[in-house]
Amino acid sequence: RASPVPNDFITPTVNVLQLRSLDQYEDITNPLYSYTKKGQSFENNGLTTGKTLRYTLPPQTSQSTSDMQLMAEAVIKFNLPAQQRMVTAMQQTVYNTFSTGSLSLEQPHNTGHIVMGGPYGLPLRSRLRGQMSFIESAGFDPLFFLHHSQVERLLCIWQVINDYKYIAGNDIVEPFTRA
């Protein structure tokens, strides 16, 4: 079964054209697979690592690596329920109902973070989770941008379905105080 996660995000190296000689290729570390934080380390509830981790298994150490096969299997497992929740969210006609709560876009969004950070089912603050599971470090995982681009795309589709509704003054969501 094909993975719903693009190969560009689960392959550790990529073959690219060398800039020095435009007729030769070289393998380089894939920047979409993992991000290495220069000069600082990620802190995951007591574990310090200098690279993005996704779906690691115990015992986790600073030498841990991501298990992309397990992440892909988790994404497949939670894909259908997330799609069903997305259909429910798209049927909402009021922005606050569409954007927050049990019938909303927020639920599949959160599931994406938790599943890609993995392993799903661990306590949310478990040190075994990858960066996508933590607000403080999610933006360092290259998958974050693919994931949030999809969330923005779904918001645009919802706006088209609902006559281009936008956030109104009374649709302010905490902790924000202004739209």
C-alpha cells in the first residue's frame, strides 16, 4: 500500500545536480527528511537532540532515528477517521464551529501533529514523541509546512463553499484578542 506521506519526506538522501558542474549529480542529506538545528538542540521533555525526529521508539537517546515506516502506517491508520472528521467540519456554516471544537478543522489538524510526531497513543508530553507533537518545536519539522499548507487550503475551500465568509469580529478565538 502506498504511503500517504510523499517520498520526498521519508527518504534520508536525495540525488541533486551539482551546482559546480552542471552535468554531475550527488547524494545529499534530504532537508525534507530531517532538519538539523545548527548551534542548538531540540529539547523533548528531557531528551536533547540536534535533529528533527519523527516516530521514534524506546529507548530514545540523542542517537535515535525516525522510523518512517511506522509513521506512514500510523498516517494510513488515522487517514480515514481524519477524512470523515474533515467532511463533518466542511459541513459547518459558522466559522467558530468550523475552526474549533469537536466538529472542526482543529481535530484533523491536531491528529496530523500527533500522528506525524508519533508514536500515537503515548501521553502528549512523552519524551518519545517527535517535534511535530510539540508546539515549541513543530515548526522545525519540514512536514509542518506541508501539513499547515493543507490546513490553509481547507480553510480556503470552506470559505468558497460558504460564500467567502471570513473571520468576523465576534469570531475571535482565545488566546487572541483581535481578529
